[in-house]
Amino acid sequence: MSKIIVHEVGPRDGLQAEKQIVPADQKLAWIRELIASGVDIVQVGSFVHKDKLPQMADTDDLFRALASEPKGATVLSGLVLNEKGMDRAMACGVEMLCMGASASETHSMKNVGAASLDSQTRIIAMAKKAIEAGKQVQVSVQCAFGCGYEGRVPDDRVIGMVRRYVDEGLRNISLADTAGHAHPEQVKRLFGEIFKLSDDLQCTCHFHDTYGLGMANIYTAMQMGVTTFETCFAGIGGCPFTKVVAGNVSTEDLVHSLQRNGDRKDIDLKKLNEVARSVAAFFARDMMGRVYKTEPIPY
């Protein structure tokens, strides 16, 4: 099995749906601990208008604060949805730009105010520009497994969007389960078709645990050849522009599972659990993550 890459999206996806604004100093403390844990990628925030997502208003400042600090091999990523956001990301030194278009027309209009294919056209142009500038780029299909507003999203729509990315020379591709509708057989079916498009794809999955199938979907995707997974500290978070906002698969739960199989022992699970407990204490409630509450199984 290829090395599994852990992309921690808590500072972005985890916090964007919270009504309580987290101070920048607290975000930085969590991010520094995530970096120290040895996870591969940390998504610091998203470059969206502060009126739309005030929780992300300090993203530029966070990147600037982290720019001069040691971070080992950890890559810092940021989400961009349009050209203005990309310009901001480039200006503050983001290493990896994540961008995507939704397979759901309803979600696309709510999220970015544009039709799916129009949004993808813009994303492709942005991705090429960022790659030319020497940045790492990941492009995604959001609502790839279903939509809270529209229900089932046809496989051929998702595969068609992936094919378009591939035809444009983009190889780092993510499928996002924005509404949490994915189930293992669907994951197997979609990636079975996607990996036929090219033999040099680097695929990522982002699963929500809305209906309790998040970890099962991760392992199915892993068996199909997916190597990168976006997860979130304490299982917090969710897209505020979908119908049912629910948490992500917990980073510490995934790492615990991997380590029980002898994989990714280089990641400090104790530090991840400490971050999860700190997050739960800050918001004064139990989160969806499990291992930070139960403690790891000794092995």
C-alpha cells in the first residue's frame, strides 16, 4: 500500500460552520500543534469574503504569521474559490492551493454563485496559472457522492468533470462528499472508473460522517488506490452551504486506525488528541471524534 497522506482541514472546514469566532492566536496554537504532530498537510483557512464567512476573515494573517516559523515537511494549504481569493493566497505565500467546482447545480449556486461548468472553467484557468507560478494545486469535485438539496448526483456527471480536469492536464484530483451521502459501493464504483482515465492520477477523498459511513468510505477508497485523505480534528465541521451540516471524519480516529495496522507511526497521535480536547474545551461540547475521548488502544 502506498503511503497514506493525511491532510488536516480542521482550521478551515472544521471552523467555518461554527457561529463562535475563534481568535487568531488560538487558531495559531492549534495549527502549530498540528504541524508538530507530523501530519502531512494542514489547511490553514479559505480565502473568501469576510462577510460571507467571518470565521475565515483572518486567513491571510495566519499564513503571514506562519511564514517565518519552522514547519518541517508539513505543507500549508488554503482553499480558494475565485480569482480574488487566489490572488490573496499567492500574495501571502500559500504553498498548496485547493480549489473545486460542485457537481450539484444547487450547491454550486449557494457556494459560489455560479453554475457548475462555469465554475469549473474558472477553476481550471486558476489551477493552470497557479501551477505556472510553481504552486502545488489540488482540484476537486464537490458533492461528488450526492447533494442535500438535489439528492443523487449521477456518476457520469462526476466522471465527466474529472475527465475534464484530466484532459486539461490536472492530475491531483479530489472527490468531496460535501453532503455526507457517500457509501462504500458508490466509492468503489466511482474510483474504479476514475482510475481508468489516467495512470498517473493522485487522488484525494474528503468524506463527511453525516450518516456514519465516513471511515468505511475511507477504507474503500484506500483499497481502490486513493492515497490522500482530508480529515478534521475532533471530527468537527461541515459545509455551511449544504442542507445538513455535519462533521468530518476525525483526524485522530483515522491516524489511530492506520497505526493499528502499523502505518503512519511517525504521526504523534498524542498531540492530535490534545488538539481535539482543546477544541472540544473551547467550544464547550463533545465533538464527533472518538479516540480523543476513549484514548488509543495500546498496540
